[in-house]
Amino acid sequence: MSPEAERRGRVLSGIQPTGELHMGNWFGAVQNWIRLSESYDCFYAIVDYHAITASYDPATFPAAVEGMAVSLLAAGLDPEKCHLFLQSEVPEHTELGWILTSLAPLGQLQRMTQFKDKSGDQGEAITAGLLMYPVQQAADILLYKADRVPVGEDQVQHLELARTLARRFNNAFGETFPEPQPLLTEAKRILGLDGQSKMSKSKNNHIGILDDPETIREKMATAFTDPQRLRRTDPGRPWVCNVFTWHKLLSDPATIERVDRECRSAVLGCYDDKMMMADILSETFRPMRERAAELRARPERLREILAAGAEAAGAVARETMREVHEAMGLWQTKRSPATA
């Protein structure tokens, strides 16, 4: 770690390659990533190895990975201020993952909330990858000796496992890993177009940050508003309207005040309000669409950025694994027994 990086502290976070970002990702994670890169030495991984713990289509997977990389850069991640890379291009991730598997308490893994939720009624069909997912997450974090990890409340349990594994390794083999501390994000939770559940591609209730204006208008036409406002002349209740919560995130104070007032008095109809929000979204994301188009016109630039990120990540990862091998007494041909 360079003196500058050590002074700033190090952050590791990852995102699954689900294709292009939607506005829930943007508000929930990426805005925070951008802020953190101003203050920390940040490593951001597109975690393609994590993604294969669920069924996926190998034919479309590369496009999903590329779409995520393009979206993150278009959304404002600056490769001059952080390291963006593909998890699978740094093999030390899975190497450390296997080592930590030998230290992971089975009972703690089986109690993981996400494991219980995702395993459902699968019985013996549950894969070992789903069970070991949080161990690999811990390896991702500890590989970079990250002392800060941005997490939401639903990820605190996984981070505690990373802290447990750091302690177990240190107790068994000597002080090697810092115990990562949570950076509890102040991320905004965005409900999807249905107004009921978290925005998600799997539920098809999302607005993509790279969606074109017409697509945004078509999606917004289906957005959930006030269920009790049955007629255009009915007064609205903006405090229960999901679209109004988006106004509070995206609109200027004058627009927020106007929508609130005109909704309550039935001057503004739900459809007109949704089309107003569609225009706001289109304009908010317009610079991102433009940056994405530039990146797609220069695919070699995208590869250069990811390759540089993997090189920086790999340099840190290899040094960490050198220390791990030495601490564990794993003799290797490049190190004589006398100096091991």
C-alpha cells in the first residue's frame, strides 16, 4: 500500500453484472461509490464469479458484464480516482476464498439470512456456491486489506463474517488482516414502478439510467401512484405516491412544492405527473447516455480502463497472497525453505 493510500484508508465494494444500471442502483450504491473515491483508495469489482452461483446464460453473460462496466463509468465513476475491475481477472480472489473456507464456521454460514431466503425449498438442490457466497465476499474484502466496506443494513451480517474470518486467520497464523469496519451507507432505497417492492430488473419494475426518453415515458406510464385516486378530479395524496418520492430526490424545491400543491387540489393529474417525471429522468440521465455512447464507440477504451483496474488490483492481491503463503507456511519453489 502506498503511503498516500494508507493515509486515506482503503475501500472495497462489488456489484453483480446484471447489465445496465437502473436508478435504484444509482441512488442506492453508485452515488456513494463516487463520493467515497474522493476520500479513500477505492477498489470496485464487478463480481462475475459471484454471479455464477445462480443460473445464467453464458451467451448473454459477456454483454451483461460489459453493460455494467459501461454504466458505472457513464454514471460518473472516474478511473483516475478509483480502480474498476472484473473479479475473475484477479485469480487471487478465489485462491483466498478457498483458504478462508478452511476457517469458515459452517453453522454461521447456514444461519446467514440471505442463504436461508435464497435456498427456500430447494432441499438437496442447494449449491455449495450459495452457501459459500459470503466466504468469497470475505475473501474479496480481505484480499485488499480493506478497512472500510460500504454496506447497507442487509449486508452487515456478511461483513461480520469477514471480521470473524480475519480474526481466525490472525489467531492461527499471525497478524495479517485488519478487521474491516462498515461504512453504513446513507443510500436512498428506491421502490420500483410498482410502488411496492425494491426496484429490480428481476421484477421488471425498473428505470434504467441508460434508457432512451421514449422507453422512460413508456415505463413511467405504468408507474404506481395513489391507489385511492380513481378519477382525474379526485384530490391526490402525494405523501403516499411513489412518484412524488422520486420528485423529492430529483426535482428542484419549486417543482416539489408545485406538485405537492397541485396534486392535493387535483389540478395535476397522475398521468401528467408521471410524464413530468419521465422528462426529469430523461434529462437527469442524458449526460450518462452520452458518456455511454462514447464508451461504446471506443470499446478499446473500456478494455484499457478495466485492464488498468485489474493490474492495480492484482498488484495488491499478489502481495497479500505472498504474506498469506508465508504466514501459513506454504512452501513454494520461488522461496527456499530456509527463508520461508
